Amino acid sequence: MRLVERSRELDSLRSVIDASFAGDGHIALVSGAAGSGKTELLREVRGYARSIGGHVIAGQGAVADRRLPLAFIEQLVSGAAAAPGEGEKAARVVEEAAEAAREAPCSAEEPLHAHHLRDVAGLLNSPSGAPVLLVADDIHHVDPASRQVLMHFAQNARSRPFAFLFSERVGSWPEYQMFRSALMRMPNCRALWLPRLSPDGVRQVLADSFPEETAARRAAAYHDASGGSPLFVRALVQDHEAERGLRGPGDGGCDDGCDGALVTGEAYAQAVLTCLYRSEPGALRTARWLAVAGPVGAPLIERLEGAEGGSVSRHLHELTAMGLLDGDELCHPAARDAVLGDIPEDARQDMHLRAAELLHEEGESALLVAAHLVAAGWGDAPWALAVLERAAEQAMAEDHIDLAVSCLDQAVHSATDDDTLIRLGTLLIAASWRCAPAVAARRFALLDRLWERGLLGTPQALLLVVCLVWYGRLTEARKALIEIGADTDAQDDPEFRIAEMWLSCWVPLLLRKLPDRSDGAPRTAPPAAPPRAGGGAGTFVSADAGPAAGAARGSGLRFTAFSALHDVLYGEPDGSVLVRAEQVLERSRLSEKTYAAVESALLAMVYSDRLDRAAYWSDSLRDQAAARRSPGWEAIFAAARAEVALRQGDLRSALANARFALTYITPESSGLAVGAPMAVMIMAHTAAGEYDEAERLLQRPPAEEMLISRPGLHYMYARGRYWAATGRIRAALGEFMQCGEYMLEWGMDRPSVVPWRAAAAEVHLRLGDRDQARRLVGAEAGRIGAGQHRTRGATVRLLAECADPADRERLLTEAVEALRAGGDRLELARALHDLSRLQQARGDTRQAHVTARSAWEAADACGARALCEEILPGTAAARRGAAGPGAQGHGPRPDTEGHPGRPDAAPRSPGAGALPDAVPGDGSGRRTPYTETLSEAELRVAALAARGLTNRQISNRLWITVSTVEQHLTRVYRKLKVARRRDLPADLIHQEGTPAP
């Protein structure tokens, strides 16, 4: 093994050998921490001594031999070459001297008598008369009798060709210090210290295993983790090689040229423990306390250990020299894990308990004390419960959610009175929900038990109801709600009124079993005014958002959010809904207290077709949840973002967000809420033509309780869309009609929530029943709210299919305008495709070409491969190969051979519907009126605008600002004498310089 940064020490030791072998005996004492490379250095010097004709005798001290007189000398003698019969004689001499030493007092530092000392020392001479190098590695572990022999021999070797090379480790071995002091007083003794490696030294070590460039990149990280210890550096390299071997080539493994993260594994852990066990016991004990208690300082460590003053400082110095400490804490988390893992569990828990008690006495923070109480699994001291609760609240405020849950779990386990249990249980549900619904599911049973004992007040009982609803236990939720509602005082509680409003937006059927309100209003109707404040602890939470305890900033904030969502679902929403929702979102910082309100306000935007604002807020809220280390919250906002992306036609984003949501919102742990992201996944895969993936999702039967909730409507609608796409149209019709029955029964009949009539109308068109389709679509159109452009555009598109031929182009043009305003690119592509077919049927081939290409580009941007294939057969595979939004394979193709009953459907012949490769003015080099009128930049912008791209999309495509796009379009409108984008000539799309698919 190559020595690094040891050339100065090696040269010094060689000079000692040279001087000694010349007749001037010298002693070299090499000091260093465990793992500093002393043994490798001594091995190199031994080789040098042999190379110049020296006789080398060497041994190593061991802890186990320290109480065995002359054990080290016996090691030297047995390893030395001897003439026949001399070995047995030497062994008898050593045994006789050892027997005499064993009779000496245990504390004797010089146990050998003079004649034994002379006899044993004489055994160390070279039988051939060659110069001698005597090496004692780890001399601090050599037994006292052997050290006495070495000292005697060294004192009499000044004028002889005899060199002594000793190594010692940093530490405090009292019985060794006398020998060391005597050694250092000798004029022919030279002491050397082996320092830790510098960052450049670490780089040189790494260069033995990695390319030079890689070694240079990794040197700093390896130096930080190793503290410059050669042993630790090589252990880290070994762990890297082991990790690379496990992964194998082409399996995501890191080759020698990549950056790669630092790998710490078994080799590093064993190296740490090896160094600690080779050190004096006090160093190991101090390292264990550092691993348990953290960087609390030497005085506190001394109190934890019960050690004598100053000893811990010496141990810390040794650990620093070893490369294990960075300041006053272990240099790397893996070192801490290795030390903790070496402590027996019972002993580790006792140490944590001792640390908690002492830190509490010292007035340390509740978080620090509580962490030790949790690790000890104990909280029975009178002061412990208050510390755990205070620490949990602080941890939640500082977003250390795992610690908060652990503190509250321990506190609940230790609580002895019911009031404390209720308070802690409520807080525990709030904290655990931020981790994941599955985490909360294991804990809300506590409230269930307290409810059965009749101990919950109205706010806590309502929290139980919300939990039961969330996890799909609707029978129990209904029973609890009836019991709560039977109390007249409870009905007047503002929390009860707010809970009613939320439940009406979530599972309306639950409210039907309640007694009538005192004001005679139906249970699904919101209160006429915000409930008065001051009624309870404010523990109601949104089930879509998950349970979260704590009052919102007054009942008014939640009332504003819930009433906005209620108005979208049940009433005739107007502009005030969006104003109220935006106010809630702008005024609220995401927290346990505001979570329910912001989630409901976000849904109000989604169901109002304000997809641009809903996208902004769902992204913002998801970012806030991630920043606050709350994956449970983040999953809910990811589910909302997935719904928004689906309604915008962005299938890739919809799938990505829904997948993330479903990592935390699972059927096993989330009951009803799983319906929404599952529906998004099914719809997106279906629209992408990935029918196998949609089928796989549908193979798991949904819970019956989920189907009678608002998310269940989305699920049934998605299932119907999949069946319709794969040819099972009667099953699809049954699904849509069942959806409609629920929505009519609940009074939640809003097309912007689930457009069941429009979907059923499409099925009737395929069945040839245009009259029924027209009736359904007409009824749908009459229920669309003001400003719901996306819903209106999709409905008008279907209305055009049912209309007389003279009205279809006008209706489709209206649909295109509405869908562009609503931001749904997928529905826009469908409307453009219908329009192009209509243009083709009437013989306007060139305009049909333009419109179809715009439709194809819109569908392609969405990732809707099935629609791309329908618009231009064969182009989806040519454009993207086999990869779609879900990067999955395809199942059976849907029926795309035209819809029976559609007047514009015509039999396809080979090549029918394919667009011509070129039309006049398509960029073939001819000069056109546009090249004469518009600049090159204006022409590029105008061509993309004619294709239907938004200003932002043109900006991204051409790498110019939105403002520049607007300026170009203003000049284009003026030069071409048109008033707006829709009036641009259709053949602009073919102008030279514009990208084509």
C-alpha cells in the first residue's frame, strides 16, 4: 500500500537506521492516532533495514498480553532465527524470567531481577553479528516486564549497531507513562508524530482507485467524512467499490468517472469501531456518549459519564486525532450510526434516559430533551409529559413532523387523565396527517375509543366524523353524526354548522339522516351567514385536505372557503365565488389551522373552470407543503394539480402528479380520497391510448363507500370514458347514467364537476340516437355557470354534432373560441378535429389541412396519442415512437372508424383523411404576398399564431419574450388589415421558416 504524505517521516526514520547501523544506536518513537498509518510506516522501514543488510526482529503489543510477563519478548524470540537447539534454550530462559516476574507485585513496573534481565536481553542480539532493528508496534500495550527488558537493552546500545523503532497511539495508559518518560529523556531518542492527511493527501489516496479527475472532485467530501484518517479513506473507497459491484454495469451504478454521492457502508463502520476498540476504554465510552447525546460539550459529557475532571477532554483530543470528531461532534452521520449500533439496546435506552434527565436539569430545549425521551421509550417522570407536548408543538411549528409524531405517540402512551388524552390525541392526528394518511389511520382509533366512552366534546367528535368519512367508514360516521346532531346545543355550535357544509360537499348522503334544522333549511344548504365565532376549539378539518387540528383564523375563514365550494357544487356560482376563493388563498399561510380552508378554496377554482389560477395555487400550495416537510399535505395538492392538468389537457403532468399523490393516498389507507387521483390516472391513460394501463388500474374493485362520494363521481366518469374508448359503449352509458342519478339525487348537478350528460350524449350518438343526444346536451348547456368556458366549449362541440348541418360550423367555431379561453388543449384538439372533418366533407381541402394540422399539434402537445392517430393515422408512432405520457404499452385500439349516426362521418378509403404534403405557398421557395408584406420575424410569429399557439407558446418556441410576440402581432394585424388572431389567413401556417411536425 502506497504511503501518502509520509515522506518526511520516512526519511527521518531511514536516517535513524543509517546512524544506528553505523554504530551509533538510536531510538525512534512514532506517535499517532489509531488508523493514522503507523503500522504501514513501520513495515516500510523494516523493508529498508533488510535492504541494507540489517537483522530485523519485530513484534506487536496486544491488550490481551499486557498482564502476561514477557509475552512480547517471547514473541520476538520465537520469531527470530536461531541455531539448532538455541530456540529451546531461549524459551527456557524466557519462561524462568517470566515465572519470577509473575511472583512480583502486580503494580511493579520493573518485575525482573537483574540476572534475569541480563539473560533475557542477551537473547535479542543478532546471531550473525549483523546490525539489528528491533520493532515494537503498539508499545503502549507491551507488558511491563518486556518494556523493562527493552529499556535495559536500549540504555546499553548507544555504541552498538542497534536501532529501536517503537510506535504508540495517542491516549492515556498510566502504567505506560513512566516508561515513555524515561524513553523521552534519553538523548538518542527521536520522536515523530504522524498527522492526519490533508485534502491533497486524500486526493492522492483516491487516485490509487479512481481516475485523477474523479479523485480531485471527491477529495473534499472524502476528507470531511474521514477526518484525514488513511484508514477511513480506504474504507470509504472499499464501500464505494462494494456499492458499484452490487449495482453492476448499466444498472444505475456510478462508474469511476462520475461524481456520485459519498458511499458509507460496512467497511467504514468497521473501521470506526476498530479504531475505538483499539483505543483506551475511556475514548470508546466518550464516543458512545457523543453518539447518544450529540455535541453537548465536554463538561456535560463528563457528568453523563460520571468521569473524573479532564479525562473527557483527553478522550476528545484522541477522537479528534483519530479523525472521528469535527469540532465537538462526530464527523459523519455514518460514524454516529456505527457507534450507536454497537451499543446494546438496553444500554442505549438507559443512556438516552440519563441524557434526557440531565439535559432537562440543565434547562435545555424541549425538543432536545424530548428526542431523548422518545429514544428511551420512556416518559413517566412528572415533568416528561409537559416536555413531550411542548416539544411536539415546537416541532410542528418548525416542520420536524416525524419528531412531532414520535413525541405525541410517547406522550399519549404516558398520559393518565382523559382531558390530556383528548388534547394530545387531537394534536397527534394533526401531526400524523402531515406525514401521510396511512400514518394518521393508525392513530385516530384513539378518538374512536374516547367517543365510545362519551368523553369527546362537539369539536373533537366532529373531528372523529371527518376521520371516519375520510377512511370510508360511513356507517360509523353517520351514527356518530346523528348522535351529535341530536343535541340541540351541538347544532348551534359553529363547528357543527361548518362541518355540515363540508360534508355536503363531500358525502351529501350522510346529512339525510340528521334531524331537521331548527330553521327548516335542508342539510345540504349552507347557513345563511357565517357561524358566530367562539364555539369550540376549531378542530374541524377538511377530508379532502385530511384531518388537521387547530382553529382556523376564526370561523369566518373556513365559512368563506366552504361556502365558495358549496356554491359551485350546488348553487348558481357567480364572480363572487372566485373572489372569495382567491381571498382565502391569499390570506392563508398553509398550516394545520388553514389547511381545510385553502384546499376547499382551491377546489372551488377547479370546479369553476378557473384552471389558470387553480394551477398557480395548487403548485404554490404543493411547494409550501414540500418546504414544510409534509408529504401528506403535498399528496393532496398533487392530486388537485393532477385534476387541473387533466382538465387542461396536459396528460403528462396529470399522470406525474397523480402518481405522486397515490404514493401517499392509497386505497388501503385513504378510503374515499383515492377516487380522485385514480380517476385522473384512468382518464389520462385512456386519452393517451394506453388502455392496458387504464385496465390495470380498474382491476382493483373500488370500495362501495367511495362510489357514493364526490371523488366517486370522478371515478365512475373515468371508468365510463375507458369503457367507451374500448368499445363497451353500453357499459359506459350505464356508468354515466349512474353518475347522473347520484348527482341529481344529491342536488350536485353541475357539468363543471362531472359532465355526465355530455358523456352519455356521445354514447347515444355512437348508437345512432341523435334525438336523445340532442336532449341531453341541451339540458347540459342550460346548467353551465357564467365564465365556465372550458365546460361550455366541450358542451357546444357536442351540440354541433347533434345540430343541423347549417349550424355546425358556427357552433364548432364557438366551441373552439370557448376552449381556447378555457385552456383545455385536449378538448380544443377534438373541436378542431371535428371542424377539419366538416371542412373536408364540404370540399375545402386546404382549410381542412390547416385545421387538422392545428388539431394534431394540440393533441400531440397533450400527449393524446389516440387522438393524434385518429387525426392523422400513422403520425403518432412516427412522431414519438413507442413512448407516450405514461411510457407504457398500448392495449386494443378504440373504434376510430367514425361514429355511427354522425352526419359528417364518411367511410374511409386508403389515404382518406391524410393531408397533402404541400399546398401553394408552403415554404417551397415561392415568394408570396406575405413575404412581401411581413418581415421574417413577423412571418414566423404570424404563422405560429395562425396554428393556434398562444403568445406564451410562441415565446417558448422562438426563444423571444411574450412582449416581443405581442409587438410582432400588432404589426402583423396592421399590415394584413385584420382585427384579431382568428382573422389571420389560414395559409399563413405554411410559410417558409415555420417549424413543421
